[in-house]
Amino acid sequence: MDMERVNSMGFGEFVDVFGNIIEKCPLVAAAVWSQRPFSNLEDLESHFFAFIDALPRSGQEGILRCHPDLAGRDLQQGTLTAESQREQSQAGLTSLDADDRLRLQRLNAQYRERFGFPFVLAARLSDRDAVPRELARRLHCQPESELRTALGEVKKIGHLRLVDLLGAHPARVEPPRGWRSECQ
Amino acid sequence: MDMERVNSMGFGEFVDVFGNIIEKCPLVAAAVWSQRPFSNLEDLESHFFAFIDALPRSGQEGILRCHPDLAGRDLQQGTLTAESQREQSQAGLTSLDADDRLRLQRLNAQYRERFGFPFVLAARLSDRDAVPRELARRLHCQPESELRTALGEVKKIGHLRLVDLLGAHPARVEPPRGWRSECQ
């Protein structure tokens, strides 16, 4: 899909196509449509990201709260969005054994309890072994830096979803930090 | 449901219950959860409305763009949210004859073309005869005043949805203006 095609879309089609760039937040795509025309993928995604950055803290936390747990209830119940299902599947999270799933559920619950939003990670840049390691690491970060880290993951997810839709090459996206790295 | 129950909800349950107070914008409920505890319905809804009021214009237009046309494609295809289906049904919009449906579709298209967002109206406070009249009237309003009018309708819809969930009595909500009234 080229940008001429994107720029020709009415808002209904635009929201149908780009409504889940930010998980379960079609409002962001619906707002971004106001900024057309877009010159390229970077320009288009910059409007998605600027909208998120301009939200008050409650709104940024709200964006995170619209994300599902990794290997959580929505995956078990088959209620993930198509994008999230694909991403969690690619990371191997759909085929965890019962012990690994339980371990991840416990870590997710600890994380939600500590930060008031779910653990968000660009699963396609991770794998079934790295996810619980990264979750356990971020569990010890400070709330302010963790909010920034999590929103950074939202943007990585959004970038990769836009790349899929536009048939472009992904930019170099920083992988999760190693186990012993510091919080941001 | 009393406020003690509401205030005891984790964000997952809160978004499940209140995620469609603002049509297809669970982000708003997910943000509002940050403001708990809530003292009563008025307090709770004031946080929903304050979030909308604080959005930039593109975000306010985005809220409107997440609404379906009245008697439009989503109704025909059975893809309305449960709340919107009930509201459009109560207004008699699910049983229009072909001529009336076509007339409304043409007015909806003119409105979208003029304002860049769909015609939004609290359908439960209207009926199948008043809807096209009100649409034709608002079609002639100025964009600035029409944005305010439409966001006012979003708030009436949200108020009535909250009343349904909390089993409260609705506040006196102003009905749509008469055919010959001025724009705001």
C-alpha cells in the first residue's frame, strides 16, 4: 500500500485499516486522520506517537491498560485482537507448557499490582524465554521510568504493525535490554 | 451497581464494564480509572467528560469518528456495538423502509463530507422522524459550533449508558432542538 492510497482514504476506511496500530485504541488513528496528507511511513507514525506523547499521564496509562497480558486470559479465551494473536504466536507464547504459563501469569499479576497497568512488550522482538526474564527485570524499575519504557514498547509494536500494513522495511528497533541492564 | 463496587474494580474489570461509555474508545475508561475513587455517578462521568474536553481538536474529532452512522453500514451488517444497536433500535432506526434509509444515508454522507466526522446524536432521546430532521438542520451549522454540539451528544450518550450500568435515574437531558432552532 503506497502513501497516495493512504492519503486518499476517508476516515471510515482509515480507521478500519489503522485502528489497531495502537492496540484497541482506534481513537488514535481517528485523530491522526486529521493530520493527512502523510509523506511516508515515518511521517505517518510520528503523528500516532505525537498523539500518545501529548496525552496526560492518565491517558498514557490508559493506552497501556488497553493491552492484553502476554500469555494471559485473552489468549486462553481466544479474545485477542488478530494482531496481538499473531505477535504472541510468533514469540512462542501460544505454546507454553502449564508451568511456564503459570509463572508468567504470576509475574503479570505482580507487575499490574505494582504499576497499575499491564506489562507491555513488543513480543515479535522477543521470545518465550526472554519474555519472563524481561518481565522480572522491569518489575524492579521505578514507576516513572517504567511508564516511559512501556510507552516505548507501544511505539515499537505500532511501528511493526504499520510496516506490515504498508509493506515497508522496519527501522532498526532496539531489542529488549539484557537481564542485568539498568532501568531507563 | 453501587460506587463501592465500582471503586473496588481492577482496571481490567473497569475497562470491561465501562469501556464503551464512549463509543469504541475504551482508552477513555482506561484513563479514568486513574482518578478513582469516585463519589457518585456525576463524579464518575465528570472524569469521562473532562478527558474528552482536554483532548486536542484532532482527538475530539477522533472520538466522533469512532461513532457509527445512524441507520448506516454497521447496522445493515450487524456490526454495531451492543449499546449502539439497542439505542438505534429504541429510536426505531432498525425498521426504516428502504426510502427512509436511503434518505438518511444521503444526509449522513453530506454531513461527513462537510464536517469530516459522522453525525452523532443521542438516538434514545430522538425517534425515526426527528433524526433526519435534526441531521438536515445540523448540516447547515458552522464547523466550530457543530463540533461542540456533537461532543455534547457524545456526553448525553455516555450519561445514559452510565445510568444503565449503575441503575441510577438519568439527569434531565436536553432533547435535540426543534427544526427551526439556531445552531449553538
